Amino acid sequence: MAVQEAGRGSAAWGAHGGGCTCGDCPHGARAGHRRAVAEFLLKRDEFAAGQGLPAAVAHSASASRQWVSEELTQSAELVAERGRAEGEAWLARLWGRTTGVVWGLVVALLLVQAFTAIGAGWTSARTAGLLAALVTAAALTAASWFHRARGGALAPVIGEDNRLSTSRAVAGAWVLFMAYAVLVLAGRLAAASGHRERDALIAGLELGRGAGVVTVLAVVSAIAVLVRRVVGVRVLGQRLQKVRAHRPRAADLLTDDAGRGTFADIQYVVIGGVALLFAAVRLARRPDQLPDLPWGLAVVVLVSAATYLAGKYAEGGRPVILSVVRAREAGDLDGPIRTGDDIEIRGAGFVPPGAQGADRLSRMVVRIGAVHVHVPLVPVSGGFSNPTDAVLTVPVPADVEPGRVEVQVVTAAGVETGRYTIDVTE
């Protein structure tokens, strides 16, 4: 019996060890994803160099292109599947990490208070601050447990596109800070013995003393709600293209969906963080009242929030077709567009931000008349020459009837361009 159990244990370790590639195993999801990515990149580069083509399609440029595109699409779908599995496993492990960070901050606060108490002595304000940190950490730990499958304490700041939301992160930081500040005052009020001390602590909660910080809290919270509404409405109105990420990343707070740094997000995080640090210092110096954030600094935060909101209104746009021409190779004669010819669609916004992966590129479709044509993937060293954000090349299938035909591009985000009319001859 012991031998059988040991055999089963070793078999389970072999099946779910670090080299496991099954989608539901958190131990091997990352290794499986990396292996799938490496295999895909190797296959793409081989096809780009003209290697690996079967003899049956090597004689025809269109047939070989279609075969290569199908092979890469299947490989890309496997990469996407492994990526989603790795993202889910990463989120499941994240709750423990966030809990560790939260309690690490509590320990850091205890050490800071202990070192600063040398010579000055331990005060009731230090006790209240430490107890408030313990209560806040316990609440975050409980929230992390209930949302452990969605990132733990970070679950509220993960957007519908599976990326960290800048507006929610900034608003969440201010909400946690204000909750901590109120808990500090509550702890001091509970420990106060004299009427004058209690009256002074209650007076510290008056709006006149904390008007700046309360205003900032209200604005950043409203921005978080409004941005979600703005993005949702623009996506439904096909004025903004959104694709879902495999997992959230810390860089999402400072970048757009394509991973490029954006001024609106960076300045919002930096200014909000600096103001929050100033408010924390004020609370440490005056733990008997709400942090009195100066109006000058509060206005700076409000201007930063307005800039961030304006950036959300300005980003994105609907894809557009500017022109459609017959694709001509060297040595071909000039002529009209016929069935079987390749057409080159020129425009903008064909590849949404964050859709540069092969699995997303393979989902692009061109509607030519009543026929839906999948855009072929054309590999080159390090990437793809087709499709691109500004140019698509697709064949005109034989099922397209000659005459005036409408062309329309459907992106990976499901957004359609306007119709563009071309003439197809026999």
C-alpha cells in the first residue's frame, strides 16, 4: 500500500511539476506558456525564411501563404490558450502576495514607530496608528481571501479588460488612506480620558480642517466611476477598441493597452502619489485631526484628474478605410481588380492596442461583398508584414460577383469600418 501511494505521489509530481503544460495546473502554467511561445516563434521564423513548406503548396504563392497562415493561426491559438491558463494561475497566486505585502507594510510601520519613539517616548498616537494599521490589514486580508481567484486585494482595481485600472488604483489608495486616518482618530478618541482631549479630537473631524483632502477624495472617486462609464459607452458606440489582456501587470498603471507610456496616466499617478505622501506626513505630524491638505496642492491634484479624464475622452478612434488598390507584384501588368487578385486596403486603426499578438491578428476579417475573407498572416523575421495597423492585403475570392462591391474591415476587437466601394471585373 505504501509503495502504491508513493508511486501515485511520484506520478502526480511528474504530471504537475515545473514542466507541466496542462491548463489547470498553477505549477506548470507558466512553463507551458513559455514553451508554447518558443515553439510559435520558432515556427514563425522558419516560415519567414521559407522553410517547412510542404511540396504540395510550395509551387503556388497564394496556396503557400494560405497554408502558412493556417498553421500559424493554430499555433497562435495554442499560445493564447496557454496564456489564459497562465494568467488565471497568476491571479490565483496573487492574493497571497498581496496579503504578504500588506502585513509587510504593517511591520514596517511598527519598526518606524519603534525607532522614532527612541528618546521621544511611546505615545497614544503611536498605539492608535498601529492598531489602525492592524484593523486595515485584517480587512484587506479578509477581502483578499474572498477574492483570491481574482487577484486578492487588487481585485477592485482590475478592470473589465483584465488590466489594472489607473483611475481605480488612485481612488483606492485615497480611500484606504482616509479609512486609516479615521481609524487613527477613532483609536485616539477611545483612549482619551479628558473632555478637552475628546472635544479636540472630534473638532479634528470638522470639514473646515480636512476640506482639501475630502475634496480630493471625492474627485478621484468620481473620476474612477466616470472613466468606467466613458470607456463602456465608447466601446459600445464603436469609438474605442478594447481587447482583453491575459493578465494584469503593474505597468498597466502607466501605459495604454499596447504597453506604451501615456502622459495622462503617468502624471495622474505621480501627482496623486506625491499628494498622498504629503497627506500621510501631515497625518503623522498631526494625528489629532484629518490631514489638512493645502488648497494649492489639492487644486494641482484636481487639474491632474481633469487632464486624465480628458485623455480618456481623446484616446482611441474608429478604424477607417482610406483607399483600396490592386496589389501589384514586380513584373505584373497594370489592370483593374479581378477575382483572384490581391487587394491592398489602406487606412488606420486596423490593429487595436494590445492586439499585436498572432492570435488576435488572425481574427481580423475583411468583408468583400457577401464574402468574409480572413486576413492571412504573412510572417517576417521578428513579426508579421500582414496585417498591419495601416495596410491589409487579402485576395478577392472567386465567389465575389463582378461589379460594384463594398469592402469592410472587421478588427480583432469586433469594430467595423465604414463601407468602401470598389469595382471588380471578370
